[in-house]
Amino acid sequence: MSTLAAVVLSLLAIPTALALDEEAQVAKDEGMRLWGIHQWIKMQPYLEQAAEHGDVESMYYLGESNRLLSRGLSLAALEWYHRAAQLGEPHAMLRLYDGSACELGDVCPEEGNDWREAALAATLPKAEAGDADAMGALYDIYTYLDQHDEAMEWLLRSAEAGNLESMNWLGQLARDDEENYATETERLEAAVEWYRKAAEAGHVPSMSFLAASLNSLGRSEEAWRWMVKASEGGNINGRQWLATCYIDPQESELCHVEKDPANGWAIFLAINEEISSTSSERALRVYHDSVTPEQREEGERMMEEWLNREPPLSYFPDKFGF
């Protein structure tokens, strides 16, 4: 408790949100790139530079990285969430509610003791003024308040106002909605409608989800085109499918490409070089015997063509995920 009190005292001098200078913006961009590939430790020094310039988004993601590393509301996560919350970040407020920061550590909103209500008070005026991001945040806030009709109303309004994350989430909800859609085909068709709106506007995760949904509906040629677009946008799932289909076009009806094992091997090598992980190492093991030694050697020479493309590879994690 005394440690928590010290944290609260350290938050009395919080910088106000300011436009980032070039150096801080470069640091933030690198931190967010690392966030996109789940590098929760490496991202922190970069986002700390932006946070010290008053960047609220960086404060929130520093809270997220510390929460994920500690699997709970650590002191470091508490401090960053609280800094972001005091500058109006609603999802930071919901994280503080999740962690019972007010009840357990006396880290409470200035007025009242419910971080959900504080998030609503900070966000509703912005949403009513037409802020599409705030409208989308209200979906989460009203869900936390168990006001589900209001949550869906604001999610729809957010999507209609152009928020791509809200469109994508409406696709996710439709895909899983067994209450309003009797069959899987109906659910997928409803999901495709929202995914397509977001994908056509440039939302990369929606491109991958759209491809998967179209493929499940038997529209594999269109699905392939969208999976290629997802890969071009830096989506790791899309890039992995590209490699898989080059190595073995018979892997899935999704694959509409000529067999080119060396190119597929080059892509998998590049993914593993750029984002070394259990899944990328497993892919190299799984497909090793499907590629001849000569093809693997050629793939090694071709790898540079696939390394460090723009935009960079990302898992595109949700802002308010698990």
C-alpha cells in the first residue's frame, strides 16, 4: 500500500499532451512497430520517449506491455495507465477498473470511485460531438457497464462515421452471432459485408478476415486476392499464407498461385529473420522436407527480397485485447 501511495504521488506532475517533435515521433513509431510483433520489453524505451513528451497513446501502450508481461496490474502498469487516464484515455480507465485499482490501491478518479463512469464522462461528450474513435470506445465502456443496447448503438454509429476498427469488430460480432443468424453461411455473409467495408478503406486485419470468410463461403479466388493484399499490408497471417501456397498450392483451396517452393521458402526465412518466434521456426520445420535442398539454397538467395518491406510485418493486435 505504501508503494502504491508513492506511485500516486509520483503522478502529480504529469505532462500535458503535446505534439511530438520529430525525434519523439520516430521513437514512438518504432515502439509501435515492436508492439505489433509482441516485443513488449524492447518497445518500452521507445514509447517512454514519446510518453515523456505527453503522448497519451504511448502511456496507454506502456501500461499494456507491463500488464501483459506481468499478467496483471503491476505497479508499472498501474502508473502508466493512471497517467493516461488522467489525460482522458478511456481504455486506460477500463484497465484500472479491471485491476481494482481504486478498491485495492486507492487510485481512484478525481470524482467518484468508478473508473467505468469516469471513462463514460470523459468520452461521451467527444462522441456526441462526432468523434468516431470516441464512439467506438463507448462500445467498450457501455459493455463494461452492462448496457449492451447502448454499446451496439455507438459501435454502429462509430462504423457509420468511418471508424475502421469498429467496422472490423462488427464483422467479428456478425461472424459469431448465432442468435440473429440461423446458419454459418448467413453469419459469414453478414461478416463479409463489414470486413469488406473496412478492407476497401485500407484496414489490413480486415483484409485477412475477409479472405478467410470468403474462402469459407467457397469464393476462393476473391479470397486469395484479399489475402495477397493483406500480405502487402504487412499482415503476418497473409504473408504466411503466401509462403504456404507457393510451397504447396494444394494446401488449401485458397491458394491460387503457381507452385514456387524457393519463393515460399524465402518468405518463411524472411519472416523468421524479421520476427523470430515459435510459429516461424515451426513453419520452417514443417515445410523443410517439402522443399528440395536446391530450392532451399535458392530461397536463401531470394530472402533479401522479402526482408524489411514497408509497411513492416505486424500481428495487428487489438488496442483493447486480452
